[in-house]
Amino acid sequence: ASVELNVFRAQWMSELKPSSGPSGGNRGVLSRAADLRRKQELAREEKARELFLKAVAEEENGAVYEAIKYYRRAMQIVPDIEFKINYSRSPDPDGGNENDMDGEIEDLLAYFHQQLTLQDNSLKICVPEVEVTQMHISALPPEVLMYVFRWVVSSDLDLRALEQLSLVCRGFYICARDPEIWHSACLKVWGRSCTKLLPFNSWREMFLQRPRVRFDGVYISKTTYIRQGEESLDGFYRAWHQVEYYRYLRFFPDGQVMMLTTPEDPLVTVPRLRSRNTRVESIMCGHFRLLQDTDNQTKVFVVVSKRKDEKVAEYQRNSRFCRRNPAVPETEHSFHVGLQLSSGGRQSFNKLNWIHHSCHITYRSTGETVVTAFDLDQMYASFYFARVKSYTAFSERPL
């Protein structure tokens, strides 16, 4: 209301001022109109800025619905008010010196260490924001707190959850950058040979930038082709069928892998691949390893085969003398797959391109192995990674 009153007063005073003469009357009227428009725009922008900053304050206090109301009113006055505001930092309630924040902080971790050790020589992880009657997490020793952080990461290497946990406060940010956690994660992925940091500056940088397969989701390949059907009895037409199926690859940090080829949609199949003990039919299990060539290309080699119980069941169904003969298949089938790891779009390590596919048949009677290599054509579509939240929703073991 005060802003509108100031606009009305400015307009009233401009109308009371006499013109500068007959020759300059028109120019005076135009200049006064332009000044009036500028003042009105400034007044509207000031009002919109006041509403927008109020909305920001409400949102920080947790009043989301009130914030939306103020946001809407501000954008009705000035649609692009968000880009016209110069945000200013509020003083630190803990008494920290904000003068150092004028420039860009190059080492945020060192700055947080300095801020948390201002009061005394001991590092305080965090302090309660409000008074609590129960034991606060800040009372835990650092060793216990780091063990909790390892449960957050879990044996599934959910480092995404660790990064989200670091946003809670400065103390959690420091704990989430602990090099021992990231070193353990690197050892899980690349094994005991992962002993040197070069060319990376930290274990965290290595884990985030070095090519690897991801474990918090599944790689999916969709293949679609047209197949010619049988000719009709009268020879008048010939049917054509569109065939569509999916290949799924699920990697685990301990080196195990599951591979499944099925026509079922990902919405049905993906939840059933959460556990390596799944009972999905025709699923193949095995192991994988990463190999980095001299050309700096990372390749993934996978060896999978059917489970033993499925092999025995299939042999009993196909054998006429299963009662006399032991339920042991005469041949062992395994599939060897070679994939090249690459990045596509905004995500890293989210694409796997086929470079090899072969079937190895081993005869138990002679021990001979016959290898059949398949030609890689358009039927071998690339795998693309899809993150699945349910895969890391629970922690079974700490890192």
C-alpha cells in the first residue's frame, strides 16, 4: 500500500508542475509521461522484490504453501523478478566471520574445518539447532558417526546417499569427504590393484571420474525388428510381425552380474532384479571384470550361465530316462560378452556397446569345448543405464 501511495504522489506532483513554455509543451508532457512510467516500473519491481524475498523466507522456515502464494503474487507483478534480485547472505547465527565469504572459497572443506574449530581446538561435528530432551547425534564420537556413514553408503556403494547426507550441515560435509570411505569404495570397484591416486587428486575424485559400471540401477537394451510371417492359405497376403524384446544387465559390487533376455516390459522386470537370489526364469548369473586398455578405453567382460537348479530341471524335462540316469546335464553352456563402457548425455558411464558375444559349450564326457561366436549386427542394441531407487532403499551391510 505504501508503494502505491508513493506512485500516486509522484504522479500528482508531476501533473502540478507547469510546462516550460508553449514550444516545449509537448516535449515536457512526453518526458513527464516517460518519467512516470519509469517510476511506476520501479515501484512495481520494488513491490515484487519485497514479495519474492518474503516467499524465500517462508520457504526456508518450512511454510511451503505460504511461500507459493507470495511467489505467485510477485511473478504476477513482474514475471522475471527472480532474475532481477541480488541475493545477500544473512549473518551466520553461529557467530562466524562472513567477511571471508566475499570472494569465492576455493577449498570449502578447509573453510568448514576452520569454522568448526573457532571456539576451541576440538572439532565439533555439529550442534543442535533447537533444544532437545533426547540425546542429539552431535554427542556421538566421530568414530561412531563415521560408522553410521558407512551404513549409509552400505555394501551396495550408494555414494549418492552420502552426497545427499553431506548437505545437512558443515560437520556432515566434512565427514562425507572422509578419504577412508572413498578409498574403501575404490577398492570395492577396482580391487587391491587400486593403490595409486595418480592422475587423480583424491579417492573421491577417482571414484567419480574413473570409468566404472554403476550398481544403483540396471542397464537395459531394447531390440525391435520386423519378421516376415507365414503366407496365407490362398496366397493373397503375407503377415509381418514386429518383434520386441529387452536385455537386462545388473552388476553388483562384489563382481557378480545377472543377465536376462525377456519380452516383458521394464516396469515388470526391473523390480524383480533387485536381489541376486531372484527366482526369475531363464535368468543367467555369473561374474564380470573391468579392463582398461592402452587406448584409455574401459571394457567390461561378462561370463554368465544358467543356474544349476535350472539346468537340472531342464535336463529332467527333456530326458526320458531321468529315473535311471543321474540328473546331470551332459553339456555346460556359458556365454561370454564383451562391452565397451562409454558416457552419453548428462550421465557418466551410462552406456555399454557390444564388442563381443560368444557361446561356449563344454561336453562333460570328453571335456571338449566348442566356441560359437555371434556376428554383431543391428540386433545388438546398446545398453543404457537406468537408476532404480528401490535397489538402494535398504542397507544390508556397511561399507
